[in-house]
Amino acid sequence: MATEQEIISSFTDIGITHHDAVVIADCIITRKSCSWVNTDPVDDKMIKDLKDVITKNNYRIVVNIQAVPTRSKFIWEIKVPK
């Protein structure tokens, strides 16, 4: 398995913010689901690239990102299938 830093880099390389990449990496390593809200911008290309990295590296997580347009925020949800 990749190191925590390698996992973080795989996400920051596609434009995911460092903070979000750290949380995603923690979910992958600890095998625990989590969710959070932030204002860091996310677009369709970033979501596609994120899912491609997850699939390519067999990270075994499911990511759901929902925009809250009235608040300029995004809800991130990482699920770890059992």
C-alpha cells in the first residue's frame, strides 16, 4: 500500500486542496468513513479525476461531493464499504 504522503500527493496532483487530501488519505488508511463541509471550489473535472485516481489505485472508498450553492460550500462524504 502507498504511504500516507503518496496518497495525499495523488490527490493534490489533480487539484484537490491539501486539507481535503489529508482527510481523504486518513479515510483510506484508517478505513473509516467521514464527512465535512468547506468552501474550497470543486468542479466536474476535479470530481472525475478524483474518481479516476480512486479507481486506478484501488483505494476502496466512495466519494460524494454535493454543492450548496446558496452558501458557496461543498459537502464531502467519504464512505468506506465493509
